[in-house]
Amino acid sequence: MSTRIVVVGGGTAGARLAQRLPVTLLGEEPHAPYNRVLLADVLAGRYAPEVIALPETREPVRLGVRAVRIDRAARTVECADGSLVGYDRLVLATGSNPVLPPLRGLRGAELPEGVHPFRTLDDCLTLRALVRPGVRAVVIGGGLLGVSAARALAALGAEVVLTQQGERLMERQLDSHASSLLRDHVESLGVEVHTECRVSGLRQRNGAVTAVELADGFVLDAQVVVLACGVRPRTALAREAGLDVATGIVIDDELRTSDPYIHAVGDCAEHAGRVYGLAGPALEQADALADLLLAESAEHAATTAAGNAPTPRYTGTRSLTRLTLGGAHPLDLAAFGEATPRPGDDVVQLADATRTAYRKVVVRGDRLVGGVLLGDLAAVGALARAWEGDEALPDEAPLLHLLTHDGGSS
């Protein structure tokens, strides 16, 4: 391609583009692009850091390069080292930042010794160096990231306490029954779980954390604190350049921002009012943008019969959450769509307490709108296809068949 494409951000979305197109990729981290989804496995010692590296990009990545300013008139990106990178098309794949909760003892971005977010490979490696058997660790946040971090710390032999402000673990993805089963499993790993529990502050001594204070006055001793309170789209670069920003950088169906020469993909992007913050949508957006840029290139146009092929578009992603938790009896879970039914919805549930197996689907009219599976995930492929396709369910198939991969005999 003769078009100069510059990508800011070496995460999942940026790396995917660089695998498909010859681009200049500016990666702020010193590491080659890696699979962030597997960080908990690196923390637990299941994988070495090099194992989670993403496939190589078509052009070498410029590592350790932080973009600090966009000059839209000159079409250049200024980097922290003073260098300027010119572009014909710019792609912002700046990802997201961990949310730092408003706690006593936290001042700005300066964290006490022993307090760490769990977002990057460096976070992971730092935690691995700190944690040893018997270390008292508190994880703040009981979502997907917090549960994954707690499991990994327990695997290292730490005494782990998992705190969740909401009434149940992974409340965004799971219904109450599935969340209860998840809690039982997490506790079986040796993790102490506290729900409906608000953390109010941190205690320190000589700049190092010593305890976590709860709003009810209870105090949890802690040598390590992991902040897993969610993420926020990283939009400062776009905002300072004058691009439209809501929660994320606003993009249209062609992944364009308010500047037609600048696109955004991944955790930093907001499409149709939604920020996904998940790997699946980031990959779909990157692939859609790669197709778009290829379709616009002169080389591609010359190989098409009429040069007027339809423009690729991104219309949104239906994303499924999957998690595997280790232990003597590993637990697999998957969740998608709306797990909590509305009035009038049809719900089918199958539960087997002896095998810690649970399946549930929610059907609205003739459409599958959500589901949760724990334990045996053999049916998840068929369910995910039915949900992602958003097609009418066949009248002759009883709802029970949606939950069984063998025609309902199990």
C-alpha cells in the first residue's frame, strides 16, 4: 500500500491491524504486542511471558514510543522523544486505563508500594515478584478481571481476599445462581470473598500499604493490593486533538472519527453509543478497518472488476465472555447477552449440583437474547451462533434443545 498508515497503540486491536497491513505501529509498552486476556495465566505461573506474544506484525513495531500530540493540519504525530511521524491515515488504538477508585490513601497516579492495577504485562511481572506463599493480598473489584486476579494470586500461594462492592461476583455477566456457583468455586480455591463490601481507604507505613479499610470499619491486613475496578477508555490524545469524544472516541460505521483521516478501534473507541472494552470487538473492529483500508487502496481497486465493490462497514459486535478458573476441579464459564430476563421472556435452566453444572438461556419472542453456562460448555458453540446470528429460532425446536448438544438427552 502506498498510503502511510500510522497506528498508535500496540494492544490487541493495533497489533491485529499491523498483522494485516504494512503500518507504522507505535507501541508505548517496551514489550512486543501480547494477548492481554492471558495475563492472569502469566501471573499464576501457568505461562511464561513470551508464550502470550501475539503473531508477528508485517513491519517492526516501534516499542517504547509514546505519542503525545496529533497535528491534524500537518497530519503528523509527535512522540515523547521529540520525533514526528507523518501519516495519510491515523488509527488510534490507545486502549484503556485502569480505574483508580477514590480511596483515602490514594493521591493521583502515585500509588503506595504494594498497590498495583492489573492491566499490563509490567503490572503482572511486578505482582509476580511481590507475591510468595503466605503473602496477604486484597483484590478490590469482583468483576471478570478481579476474579481472574484472585485466582492467579491464590495459585501462587497468597492469602487472598476478594472484595466486591456489588451484591455478587461478575454481576454484569452472570445471574444470581451462576454467580453463587462461581463464588463457591472461588472460595474452594482458598479465596475469602466479601460482597456488598465498599472499600473506603488504604493504610500505609513508610510509603507501603499495610491494610485495606472497609466502609463498615472493618480492616483487612494487606501486603499487596490489586486494583481491579474496571477500565476507562484512553481518550486524552484524541480529546486534545479536538476529536469528538463521549465516553470513548466517537466513530461511525467506517471506524472514522470526526476527522475523516483518523480512525479509532478497540477499547478507546465508542460505536453507536457503546464502548465494548473486550478483545472480541477489538479484533472485529480492526478487521473491519483493515478491509476498509484495503478496499480504498489503489492496488485493491485495480484488481476489482469495476473498482466499485461495496465499502466494508462495522455494525457492532455481539461479544461472549469466557473464563476458566483452575483448581483441583477447574471451572469453565461462558456468558453472553442478557442473562436477566424481562417480564414476558421465556427462560430455560438446567442445573446439576453434583457436577457444578448450570445452563440457562433467555428467549424473547423468537430470539435468543442471552445465556449463562458453567461447567460443561459443550453447548456454547451452538448457543453463541444462534445469538450472534440474531435469527428467529425454529418453531419446531423446543427450548430445551438450546441447552443440550445431544438433542436433550442429558
